[in-house]
Amino acid sequence: MRITIIGSGYVGLVTAAGLAETGADVVCMDIDSARTDALRAGRIPFHEPGLDELIARNRERLRFVSDMAEVVDTLPDVTFVCVGTPSAPNGSADLSAVDAACCSFAQHASERPDAPWRSPILAIKSTVPPGTCDAIEKLLHATVPWPRIEIVSTPEFLKEGSAVHDFRRPDVVVVGRDPRSAAIDAIDRTMRELYAPCLRTHGRLILTDRRSSEMAKYAVNSALAVRISHMNDVAMLCDLAGADADIVRTVVGSDERIGPRFLFPGVGFGGSCLPKDTRAMIAMARRHDVRLPMVEAALDANRRQADMFCAMADKALFGSDAPIAVWGLAFKPGTDDVREAPALVLVRHLLGQGVTVRVHDPKAMDAARRALADVDGPRLEWAEDRHEALEGAGVLALLTEWPVYRSMDWRRVAETMAGPGAVLDGRNIWDPEVVRAAGLSYRGVGRR
Ligand code: NAD
């Protein structure tokens, strides 16, 4: 099958490489020509475990281009749109990149009147509000009457850090199409065939209408956000009531009706999806003149969590001019993505207070340098090594639970830090007793 992908980011590249591994010929297009050049030279523009090997293994079926004409030249059966949908200033999803990608594809396709098209499929993987596919279809059919492009919604559920695994073994694949389309049987056949290798032993394919498919993605992300924020509410109360949030979490997660995943109290959720998708849902509801109190509360609690951690750091630093070491900048382990990472909120806050901040992350240093370029200066120090970050520091704050931070020599940590160092465990990964035994003070989230 001939596949093209528009947008070579986390979603686009993983999809491209994953489909190439199933035998498809894939052309990957991105308007960022520097990114395309890097990919052609074999450089992967971000950290995603296993992706470089996957791309290297399937190189002969992967081509990287920056020109939409080359996408259309291949007469693709399916073109996946995987461009970003960031938050607009009012919180809604900014669809300009999706619109631009679809219009450009249609325009180029219409310039090939001799092409033997069989209703090319534009499959929208970007996260878009319900009604977006309908609107794109209307726009394309009004402006580009030929060829008839079938617009399909197929939201992506992969998780950064395990994206390659998630592509191969998705829990669910959703395909939303217009039930009135004359090509619906062909669409279903094509999409089934395309996803079949990933669904042989695991997961399910749900064929539905486009709006339900689009909405399902927001429902999943808001459910995760609510779950995390609820547990952070519980953790705050644990702290005030003298209970241990880690024990409480274990009990809650042992209940089969609830389950253990996405229950960890901490400094709050970040990343490129949960914050922006919950904001977009709230904006969608506003347009329908309703409110989503649960989703709004999840976002409020998330902001409170970040503020609370900043206040904990202020308290731990009080009266000292020693630097603070911040371990972990990525929004979660396994990725170098720092979009809306809680660590960046803390770093900006501390720099604003005049504190010297020494940061370390095993993978996200370059991404963080770019994201913090506007506040970079002599008080923001970039440590090559986790212990180097600790030298003379009065406080150690952990923001991302990378495996390399889990098993520490606490005597060495205490000796490297200045005075009776304070440890702020923003992910509750360390044993308070063990940390204290080394002469350090310990604060976690919902546990003392
Ligand atoms: P990304 O920012 O990593 O990549 C987007 C890419 O699209 C960039 O390389 C950009 O240069 C390119 N692009 C932008 N406009 C373009 C255009 N007009 N033509 C061609 N290329 C263009 O984004 P991402 O994280 O891969 O997310 C893509 C979409 O998938 C978003 O809607 C996101 O919400 C959704 N999503 C992301 C994840 C995730 O974990 N990152 C998971 C599920 C869904």
C-alpha cells in the first residue's frame, strides 16, 4: 500500500516507521526542511526509545520530503495528517496547520487531472474537535471539486516514551468515516488492511462516525487528566491529615474497579496532550454554552499542584543563597519532550525569585535549552551529570522519575550537597526513611 504522512513529529514519524515495517512504502512530508534534511541524513529529531532502530531497519521503504508535490506524485492510497494542533490563545485547538496541510494536499491533487485516483483518503490523526473532518470535507469539496477526497478521522493514542510499542500493540484503533459516503466499503477495507498487522493479537478496531471518533480522543485524555488530578487532591489531603499518599494510592489502585495506572500523585501533568486537550474541551463546551466542571477542576488542580511545589521549593530554600538542583526536565521519563513540563514552571519560578538553578536531565537538555532560551543566563546552570548538579546545592528537587534517579547513594548525595540538604521528591520515588538516614530532610507529594 502507498502511504504518505504529513508532519514528521512524534506521531507522524512513529506511524511512518511502523507502517514501513509492515511492508508499506511510506513518504513522510514536513514543511520544516531542516527536519527533513536531518531525517534524510539518518538523524532522528527527538528522543523516542526504539524509533531510530525502527527507522534504520525500514529505510528502503521510507522517504523524507518537504514538498507536497512529491506526496501527491506517489498517488497515495492513504495520507495521514499528523501535524500539531496546539492551544490557541483562547484555549481552543489551533487547527491552522491541519487546514493548511489538507488544503495543500487537495490543491496539488487537483493539479493532476490525468492521475488514476481512486478516492484518495486523507486520514486525520491530529487531535481535532468533533466536526473538524466535516468542515475540512466541506472546504475541500467547495474549493477543489476533483478528485473526491475521503476525509477519515483516526485519532492517535500512542504515549511518548513507549510510542513504538503502542503503535505495534494499540489497545484500540478508531476509524471515523462518513456513513453516507459512497466509498465507505472501500474506506473500511483499506483502513482494516492498513491496521491489520497491529491488531492480530491485541486491541480492537472500532469503525464509527467521524464526530464520535474525534470526540473519543478528547474523552480519553480528559479522563486521564481527571484521574491524575483527583489523586493529587487526595495527596494534598493526605499531607494535611497526616496520611501517606503512597499507601493510599496503592490501596485505591488495588481496587479492580479503579486499577493502578495513572494514579501517581506528583507535581502534575504536562506534555503536549493532556493540558492542551483539556483546555480545548473546555473551549468546545463554551461554544455550546455549557461548562465542564470536572475537566475545569482537573486543570485547576493541576495548576495548584505546580504552585504548591514551587511554594515547597521556596520554603526549603528560605534564607539560603545556595543553588537548587533540579533533576528531570522532560514532562515524563522516556521522552525529551518538555512541552508544558512542570519542571519548566519550577525553573522559571525560581529564576524569577533570584535563585541559582542547576538542572539535569538524561535526554531533554537540548529541548529544555530551547524552551528556556528566554530566561537562560548565569543563574541557570546546565549540569552534564546528575551529581555535578548537586555540588553545593541546598535543595534537590526531582521533577521527572527517570530510572537513573531511582537508586541513589544517599550518603554521596548528602556529602555533595551544602549543609543539611533538603530533598523534594515531586514524583514520590524515594523512600523517606532512607533519605533521612543520610542526614537529609525529605518532602514528597502527600507524604512527609
Ligand atoms: P509535533 O509537533 O511533534 O510534530 C508536528 C510536525 O508537523 C512538525 O514536525 C511540523 O513541522 C509539522 N508540520 C506543521 N505544519 C505542517 C504542514 N502544514 N505541512 C507539513 N508538516 C507540518 O506534533 P506531535 O506531538 O506529533 O502531535 C501531532 C498531533 O497528534 C497533535 O494533534 C497531537 O495532539 C496529536 N497527538 C500527539 C501525541 C503525542 O504523544 N505527541 C499523542 C497522540 C496524539
